[in-house]
Amino acid sequence: MEAFFFLLLAVVSIFSGLMVILQKSPVASVLFLVLTLVCVAALFVMLSAPFIAAIQVIIYAGAIMVLFLFVLMLLNLQRFTEGAWSRFQITGVVVAAVLAVVTALLLRAVPLPADSGFLRETPGLGSVEAVGLSLFTEYLLPFEIASFLLLAGIIGAVILSRRRP
Amino acid sequence: MDLSRFNLITIATPLVLGAGVLLVMLVDLLSGRANRRPAQLAALAVVLAAAAVCLATWNTGGVSFFGQVSGDGFASFFNLIFLAVAFLVILAGPAYLERNAIHFGEYYSLVLVSVMGMAFMAAGTNLLVIFLGLETMSLALYVLAGFNPARQSSNEASLKYLLLGSFATGFLVFGIALVYGQIGSTDLARFSAYLAGAGDPFAGYMGAGVALLLIGLTFKMAVVPFHFWSPDVYDGAPTVVSAFMSAAPKAAAFAAALRIFYAPAESLGLPWERILWILAALTMTVGNLSALNQASIKRMLAYSSVAHAGYLLLGILAGNELGAAGILFYLASYVFMNVGAFTVAWMVNRRGEGRYDLGDFAQLGFRRPLLAAMMSVFMLGLIGIPPLAGFFGKLYVFTAAVQAGYVWLVVIAVLNSAVSVFYYLRVMVIMYMRENEALKDVDRIPATFAAVAACALMVILLGLIPGSVLDVARAAVASMP
């Protein structure tokens, strides 16, 4: 049962991930991205990490995607009208195919263990309480560094959006 | 709660920088539209204050914040390197920014926030902190690379750096995730204990995890084959930013690599050695050969910095104390040579931003003898001519590699250094021997000149007292937990 749902979610998320980059209309791309993110959120639920799943839906599928759609509609982008495959696309497909083969061979040669076992030793790892506790004790410093990371992003946005002289 | 676990001394330097970022933004806001001088002075003051704090808290921190950071001598040593670079580019920057009409206060806050990220990369004893530091540094650099929106090449550099950099970050995060999956922790102490204890350290997810970590870090060092971004980005970015980018982030990436791989390097064994051996040999050779026929001084310096990443990898490969201390010394001298050379490059540029031709240096030896002499110091230092600092950096790193038994790799490195003589000396030949092409005279900019002079002095000074600096570096390496 678990394996079935995992496969279903994995296939849907990879398919919609592909559709994000294959769609001609940007709005359709964004909607497929929402689908990908929701699938990933469902995968988090299966990993018994409900908090991360909720955050994923609220922030990514919710807030950020709405922002994306707004920007797209404000910009009024036109559809890409590209006919034949460009040289880059062909190169990309060839490289991707080679990489896929190499990855498959590697995975056959070096079998990865199903899990290393430490997750089962700590029940309740993904709960809100556990995340909150570790965020404000053990990971307090990384949490604060992340806020400066966002500050750098904000300064960058200010510069990039500055009106050209 | 036990507050002693949050020992602020360990993060005193990045803390001052973080506060400084906010201060500089505020000063810039209050000082009106056209006047950027207060922001620059505030940024210089912040860097000096951070350097003072760094010296005052030298090797007093110890591991803190639940093992996330270590305020040891290693972190202090690197902080001083980063702060020196920041000071120089903030001091030299305004003239360039004014010339291109891009003098905005954000330049200073971005340099400071980037240096703060580097400080966390050097101090982090947890993969998460190192990753966040790297991202903070990179995000600021992406924006700095595109600081001249009017020029297409600057935008291109920014976008290229952002896309490739994010891709490399993906590798790094994936590597961290796999390591976490294997050992259940991102703590570096646990990481090295696991590698030392395990029979086959690369069993399970660890092999893939370490390989991906290596890719993420070598991208930031611009090691072949992950170097393709660096010439384009250094060339397209505003030159003051190139000076900063070619020096400080490379040092930060090596700091992070030493933190992660220095202790376990001995226990990692054969597959690891072989990969690094090939990377080092490729990086030196490709970097030097590509630098040979570059017409643009910026591209030449970019490829030269690729080659230097190759020499530095020898120190990591050696995995002994001299190798690690040698890297510290090498980087301490390298940053001054690179910042100096890039700064002179934009000072003498008289054909506009789009063209950085080596011909700009024609007759510089007679029109501005002092500037030409300093440029010669940088070039000779980059070659590694004694008694300049560059020579001792190479000497230490190469000696360490020989001690560890990598004789053939050192032979390749020495041959490469011989190749590099050609393109570094060409700059000097042009300065002293080529006919004047009736170019405009070089502007006299006191602050920038002072920054270049400081670089040249440091290159000479580090070459005069290499032993005592190496002792400090050794102590710094030994203080790592």
C-alpha cells in the first residue's frame, strides 16, 4: 500500500515537474509547479513529517505560487512560439539521456541501502513540537543566519528593481 | 536554560559584521541621495571594528551553539583574510563605481553581508552552518556581479553565476542530505568520527554524499571541470567586484573544505585521493594553458585564479599539517596579489568598460613608475618568485605534497608554474617595453592607489616574515576541534 502511494506520488510529481518546463504557456507551467509541490508535500506526509508538509503547501504552493501567477498576469507574457528544436535542446536531450544511463548503471553497481535506521529510533521526529524545539535550541544559529540570507536577498531585489537611470 | 551553550564570543566577528550591514544601510538612508561617502566610511569603520574584535577574540571561542560553530584560531585567521579583502575593495571601490555611475550604498552592505557569510563558512562545524554561510556569501555575490545594470555583460555575468551557482548549491544540499541520511547528523565531529571508524567509509549513501559535497565546494573554488563560469563572470562583473570575487570567496571555499575534509583526509583512502589528484592536475593545466593567449587582462587573471585553485588543492590532498597551514599562508598572500592586480587593471583601463586589453599597460613603466612597479610585484608574486609571498605559499604547499608522497603531482605543478611565467611576464614586458599607443593618461586616485600600495606591501611583507606567519597558520590549524 505504502509503496503504491509512493510510486503514484513520485510518478505524478516527476511528470508534472517535466510539464513545468515543457509547457508553452507560463500560466500552465506555474499550475503544474503547484501540482509538483503538492505531491512533494504528500511525500512529506508519508515520511511522517506533517509540519514540513503543511509548510510546503502554505508557503510554496500557496503564497509563492500566487505571487508567481500575479506577476505573470501583470507582465502579460506572450506564448513562446518556437518551432523546430534548437541546437541547445538537442544537446540537452542527449546529455540528459547519457546522464540517465550513467546514473542507472551507477545505481546497479552501488546498491543503496533502503534506510540507515536512525529515523526509526527517534519517533516524533517530524512533529511541530520536535521541529520547534530543535529550531530554537540546536539550530538557533543556522535559523538566525538564514534571516541574514533573506536580508541579502532583499537588498538584491532592491538593486535589481531600481529604475534605470 | 543553560545559556553558556550560546557563547557569543565564538561568533563575535560575524556578529559585528551583521550589525554593520544594518548600520551601513541606515547611514546610507540618512545621508541623502547623492552622497555615498558616509556609507563608505561607515563600512570601513565596521570592517575595522570587526578586525579589532577578531584580533581580541583570537582563538578564545571554542565550540558553541550546540556544536554549530567554533570560534577557534582557524576561523580568526580566515576572518582576518576576508576582512582585509573587504577593506581593500571598499577603500578602492568608489572611484570605479563613480566612473561607471553605479555608486549605490548597497555595494557596501552587500560586501559586508557576503563577508559575514564567509565568516560562518570558516567557523562552521556543522554542514548546515557552512551551507547557510555559503549561500549568504553567494547571494550577495550574484547581485554584486550584476551591479552595473546598464551593461549587458554585467547582467549576463550575474545571471550565469546565479544559474550555475544555484545548480552547484543543489549538489551541495543533496550531498548534505545523503550524509545526514547515512549518519543521522550534519555535525562535522560526527562526520569525521564516522569516516575514521567505518570499515568502508564510502558504503551506503556516504560515497555519493561526499562526492556531491566535493562538487558543490569545488564549484566555488572554480576547479576544473567546474570552472566554466569563472572567466565569464569575472570578465562581465564590475572590476571592483571581480577583485573581491576572485579573492575572498575562493578563500572561504577552501576554509570550508578544510573544515570538512582536513581531519578525515587521512582516513578517506584511495578513491578520494585519486579524484583529488586528477582534479588538481586538470585544474592547474587547464587554467594555465587557457590563460596563455587571453587578450583581456580580466580573463587572464580569471584563468590564473583557476590555476591557483589547482595549486591549493595540493595542500588539501596532502592532508598533513603543513599542507593545511600552507593553504592558509597561500591564501593570505594570494588575496592581496589578486585584489591588487584587478585594481590596477581597472585603474589603467582607458578604452571603456567593455574592453580590458593588455595593451592598456603599454609604457606604464615610464608614465606611472610606482604603479607599474606594484603591478610587477603582483605578477612576480603570482609566478612565485622569491622573496615575494607567492613563492613561500607555493613552497609550503608543494613541500607538504611531496611529504605526503605526491611527487609526480608536484612535478606537474612546477611545470605549470613555469608555463605561467610566460603570461605573467608578458604584462611586465608590455609595461616596460611596448611603444606608447597614445592613450589617455591614467587617473590619479589617492584612495585606490593607497589600496594597491597596501596590497603590494603585504605581498612583500609576507615574503619577508614567512616563518612567523606560517607559525600562526600552524597554530590556527592545530586549534581546529
